[in-house]
Amino acid sequence: MTSDSAPTTATARSASVDLAALLPAAQQRLPQMLEDIERLISLETPSSDLDAVAAGARDVAALLTERLGATPEILTIDGVTHVRLRFGDGAPAVVLVNHQDTVWPHGTLETIPFSHEDGVIRGPGSFDMLTGAVMSVHAAALLLDQAGPEAVDGLSIVVTGDEEVGSATGAPLLRAEAAQARAAFVMEAAAGEAGALKLARKGTSMYTVVLHGRASHAGLDPEKGVNAGLELSHQMIAVAALADPDLGTTVTPTVFSGGTTTNTVPALARFDVDVRAKSQEELERVDTAIRALTPVLEGASIEILGDINRPPMEREMAEGLFDRAGELAQAVGVDAPTGVEVGGASDGNYTAGDGIPTLDGLGAVGDGAHADHEHALSAHIAPRTALLAALIADQLAG
């Protein structure tokens, strides 16, 4: 993870910060970072529990104050609580994108408690993405410790509370915060245990297709009914056929339900659809097709809920920052990162979609997002925090 290569001219744009000193300082901070990761994991914050998310936001705010000596804002938008910490008075030049809500329900800590053994951190949110949030805090602390408040003037740290459910309130906050930024650094986890940064992400859409029929007795007069479940089967096949593997477009029916009793022709059925595409044009093609679905059964009707959610994060928005990360890595004394394109979306889709240079996957190295084997590897935390600090300093220096 670390490199013995000599520093390069990467220091030129970060003259006020000694890049070579960042890694040793980050390594000294690692025990405290591990304490902070345990602290955040120990507060269960499922996206669906707004009170829990609010409690988590208050603890994140307290952590920011303790580590950085600054007072963040706690912002509640339509019941969802977010945290924002700005340094300086002007519009942010660099935005660190985080979230502290998780997919894990209450009680997960009873079966998957926090642990750190043999270099492996476990616990709900360890990989996605509480380790990354802690890295954001300590990257800023590295710069403050070395060069004082001027080193972080223009930095904004945002920690949202609804990323895992589509960022309905977090996205507008982030987009406004990053509107004039030179860079957005997304602290989502890296791509697998190779630690690759994420240079492109597919855009996403989410729909619920509701099928309306007419109930009747399944034994006495089934012909008087209109079977919403049967209509569902026709429409699921039609929707799945909208995928285009050659273009990387996936259209996947996921959750489905319908009916009331075993002897009743179902009057209502529904299924959810997950759409992923590399281009906005493909998202719009699928959107148009889903809204044009027509019933197969006479008397049935279709209702479409949902919309295009996140725009694609196209590679061109990351390439400049990725190249710079490679240059800075040598100066910091860590391995140059690799980069990949991925199908999953993040809040980086929003900033990149708005034309803001965006580099994603700067957080934890590990595996198992949304799975029981979720984990982060502690050996990568200090080197990646040092590189993040270098990237922040570099972009703030212009």
C-alpha cells in the first residue's frame, strides 16, 4: 500500500502542505480513527428510522467538533437529518461527500457486532460507508494539524442521511453545496479489496408498476374477475425485455406482490423495477417505454410510480482527478490507485451529472456492502486518508 518512490513535482500545487509528512501523521492517527469507526458503527442508523438517523447525525456533528474544533450545521430537510461543516466564508471549492445512514435494520449489532481482528473491521456500515466518513474527518485534521485553518479554507464536509434510499433530500443539498466546487471527493468504499477508485457509475431509475384488475370468487365466477396477478406476469416479462446488454443497460424486476386470499381473483398486484444505464439517453429510453406499457388483459389498467433517480457518472468527470491522484500518491509515498467503472450508483452521480469533477471510491477498502460479510481492511485506512488529504490540499490550492 505504501511506496518508497521519491516525491515528484506534485508538491508544486500544494506548497503550504508537506505531502511527505501526511502518511506518517495519518499512521499516528490510526488508533483514533479506529475508535471513531467503532463509535459510528455502534449507533445503528437505518435509513427508514428518521429518529435514528437524526441521532446519528448529532453524533457525527459531535465527532466533527471534537476532532476539528469547528461547529457543523445540523440540517433537517423533510424530516431527514444531514450534517454540513464548511471551512471559510466563500462557496466551497472542495466537497467531501459522505452518508451515515445504512441499509441495516435495528438489532443487526446483536448478530454482527463491531470487531477489529487481524486487520479486518466488521460491523454494519463498516464498508458502506462509515469508515469513509471517519477518513473525511481525519483527512481534514491532518491538514489543520500541519498548516492551520488556511489549509482547509474552502473545504466542505457533507454527511447525508438518506443516500441508501435514493437521496431525495440529500441530493439537492449536495448539488447546491458543490455547485461552484473544483472537485467532489466521494467517500464511498473502493471497488473490492484491490482498492480501485470508481471512475464511472451507471445512472439509476426506480419504478413501481401497479396493476389494477377486478376481484371475483376464484371458484364460483373467476370469469367475472380481471386477474391483476396474471397481468403482472405479462408486464414483468415486457419490462425485463427493455434491457440492452450490449449497451450495459439492465432492467430488473425485483420485489413483487399481489392478491389477498387463495380463493380470490386478485384485484391488485405490483412490482418494483431497478434500472441501470451508462448514459442518460438509455435511462430516458427505458423511462419512455415503461410509461408506455399497455395492459394485456381486457379491463386491467396500469399505474406507473417512480422516475429517473441518479444520472450517470461519466468517466470524463473523473479522469483529471484520477490522474492527479496518481501523481500525488508518489509524493505522499503510497501506491498509485487503480480505477474501474461500476454499476452501482452513489451521490457522486449527482455532482458529476452537474458537471463537477468527481472522484469516487476514496473510502474503505474491503468488501461485502449490504451483506453479512461486510468488512473494511484497516491497513488501508492511513494511506488512503493521507492521499485524500493531499487531494484536498491540491484542489484547494487551485
